[in-house]
Amino acid sequence: MRSEMRRLRNEKDLNGFPTRCPKSGISEIHMETTEAYLERKYQELKLLDDCLESPVSPSRPRSVREVIEQKFKLTAALRAQHDLTTGW
């Protein structure tokens, strides 16, 4: 029982942050930095771009607004590509 509690207190999330408060054992929530968010979204944009027959090479977003705009454009291009190839 104690070893299980100790293990839970020492767990880390994907970014290396503790998942629980060491003293109380209560779960904590850590916010991602803006830079980390933009980098993660840039990787997602590149993944979507790789699915296109004619990739557009998205630029690295500098704001959440740019992430949304680029994502809408890429998904629209993917839909259009799909419609053209399936004869929709």
C-alpha cells in the first residue's frame, strides 16, 4: 500500500511535471506554455500537410489565431483532395 502511494506521488506527466502534489497526493494540473503549444500545433500542421498530394509547407504559427487559420485551410484542402479522388 505504501509503495503504491509513493509510486503515485512520483509519477510524472509527458512534460516531466509531477502528476500529484508530493505532500497531499492531490492531482495537479499544469498549463502548457504558449511556445510549447505553438510547437505542438506546428507539428500537427506538418502532419496534415504530409497527407496532401501537393504539400503547401505551413509556416510556424506565431499565435493561436494563425494555428486555427492554417488548420482550417489544410483540412479544407484535404477535404477537396478527398472529394476529387473519390468522385464525390
